[in-house]
Amino acid sequence: MPYEIRITPRAARDIEKLPRPVQDSVLDKLEELGIDPRPPGCQKVKGLEQYDVFRLRVAGSYRIVYQVRDEAAWVLALKVADRKEIYRRLDDLRRLLEPPLPRNH
């Protein structure tokens, strides 16, 4: 089942600021996340693991930080930036995140 791709206003602004070839690579990678939200190379973001937040390398040194919601079948792009900048103010992303659903045991 394909996942819906959602992009926060912050991530949309991030993408608009990137050079055109990087923008194209990011948009292609987001489209691929709709098919496989956890592709090879993605990693959980430390400190945000409970929210199912991942990072994925794209176009060399750029990263996409995104949240996956399997039960709702969507991927939410939270932030896109160079790896040097992506982890600054990462805690601010918590307010954008959907809280984790309780897991039935």
C-alpha cells in the first residue's frame, strides 16, 4: 500500500532554498518514500525514536528528517537541510510530531 507524502511548511521552505538539482533529488526521494518509507540507509533519529522519526541521506551531504505513520499510511517530511545544519534545533521538531499511539500487548 503506498504511503501519502506530507510536507510541513518548514520542510517546504527548506526545499525551496536548496539548489535546483538538490531540490529534484529531494523530491524524487520523497516520492520513493511513498513506496518504501524505510529504505536501505535510513536511520532512526536519536532522541526522537519513540516518534518513528528517521533520517535519510540525499544528494551528497543533505538529509531528510521525516516521521512514518504506518497505521495511517503517511510519511511526514519535517526538515530538509545540509547535514551540518539538520540537527540544530531538532528538539523544536517535537511540537510538529504526532504522539506515538499506545501499543497493544
